[in-house]
Amino acid sequence: MEGKWEKLINVKSIITILLTIVVCFLAIFKQFDIKDIYLMIIAFYFGTQHQKVEEKNKKEE
């Protein structure tokens, strides 16, 4: 279980979590819509994570 928390607490994850909180706050209280920018950031983050997993799996084969 500790390994999962260690992986979660890194710079990219912290930035992503903070960005999510800020976007939620602005969307709820300020009627601010930055959906396109947010989606690009999230897609980039998860895309790079997916690529790392695939590269790791190829090395293990």
C-alpha cells in the first residue's frame, strides 16, 4: 500500500491534483470555463503515463 502512495506523491501528481481543485473551484464559484486547456493538460499527463507503462512492459518481455 505504501508504494501506491509514494507513486501518487510526486510533482506531476501534485500539480494535477491542485489544477483539478482550482478548476473545480473556478467552475463552481466564478463560472469560469477553461475546459479545453484543462483537457489538454490531463490528456498529456495520462498520455505520458500510458507511454511509460507500455515502455516498461516492452522491456519486461
